[in-house]
Amino acid sequence: MAIFWYILIAYISIFIHEIGHYSSAYFFGVKATDVITGMGFKIISFKTKYTTFTFNIIPGGGVTIYPQSQELKLSRYKQFIILGSGVTFNYLAAILATTFYFETSLLNGFMAFNEMIFNFIQTLFTLFSFNDMVTPQVGMTDSLELIANQFTTIKFILFIFIFMNLLLFLFNLLPIPFFDGGQMVSLYTDPLLYKIGISAKQLNLIKTSINQLVGILLITIACLPIINEIHLYLTQNHLSTQVMIKWALIIIGTILIKRLLTSIIQHFKLNK
């Protein structure tokens, strides 16, 4: 049950982040065409007058898409606000959750959450080794269950919600081109780089290379604990090779059937 709450809260937190971008853009007259939460296969989507909201199967990121013609008309200041609104919504949501968690005033919740940010950053540099992060002795599911057993359900939900929004707030502020922080920096550094002779094509190549390197690093870091989790599960439950092959074939078959059905549907749409 703990892993269910973790996944659900991850979805909600990412959606809050994207709603931050969507709301500020709407305020400045830019209507987003799509707000996408998660990656992979689509679970559900719904459409408003201007925007399609889509929820995908893996709660690992999101994106808000605007008509480029509208976005380019905005001043750098307004674009900066739109880019920063995602983390702002995560920050405010976390403060509110912290207030409920400690059953205190909003001011005390604000102070407590900022102390959490400081402690979290300090902990990253002092407590965990790289080996502990990628190959923990306790699996993610077991870790969540251990945390869940120490709280009531409401306290556990609030705890995970605060933690998830804290992560989204901090990591999206990193000055990496792929993240909001990098895009916010680029608004002001790109014109300066153009002035010293770097072309738009060269700059895009540099940004793409950085994004690819960071993407590979993040995927590797994300996959190692998952592989470790699967390894722990298989060794603890002693699944036979035959059973593992059967489930692998089921997963592969499901993916192939999904792709086949998608191709058939697209074929009929094109030939209407």
C-alpha cells in the first residue's frame, strides 16, 4: 500500500509543478496546448477549450507545451516567471503540507520547510555515499514500508508529499539546460553568448550534448536502484528461471500488441 501512495503522490506533485507553468502562462495570455504528466504509455487524458491534459504510466517528469508563436511574443521577464512557476507551486504546496504535518501555523510551516531544505542539502553532501544510493541494502519497497509503519496513513501521505515536492523544487532549479533552472539562466546568458560569437546552432549543440549526458546519468542512477530492487525481490522469493521467462514474454507481448493496435488505429484514421 505504501508504494501505491508513493506513486500516486509522485503523479500529483508533478502535476502541481506543470499546473504552475500552465497557470502563469495562462495569466500572461498564453494558452498551453498540452500538459503532460509522466512518461510512457498514456493512461488517461481529457481536454478543455484550449488544452489537452495527459497522464502517462510512469510518474517520471512532465511537460507543458505552448504555441511557439505566443511564447516568443512574451518578454524575458514573463518567460522567466512562467519557467519559475513550476517550482514555486511545489514550494508553496510543500509549505502547506508541512503546516498540516506539524499541525502548526502557516508561518511555522514555512520556517520548518525551509529548515528541511537546508538539512536535505546538507545530508546529500555528508550522509549518503554513491554506493548507498545506487545499491541500498534495503529495497525501495521495504524502505517505504518501514517509513509507513512509523506513521499514521495521513502523516505518511503528508511526509511523502513534502519530500516529493522538495525534490521537484530543488532539482528543477539546477542550472542544467533540460531543467527549469537551466532555461531560466539561458534567457539571460544566451544573448551574451551570441554577442561573443557563438551561433544559435553551436549553442543548441552544446545544450543538447549537456542534456544527453545528464539524461544518461539520471537514467543510470534511476535504473540501478530498480535493478537492485528486482534482484532483491527475485533472490528473496526464489523465482525460477521458467517463471521469469514467462513474465518477460508476457511483458514483451503486451508491448507488441499495444504497438500493433496503435498502428491499426492510425491506419484507419488516415484512410477515413
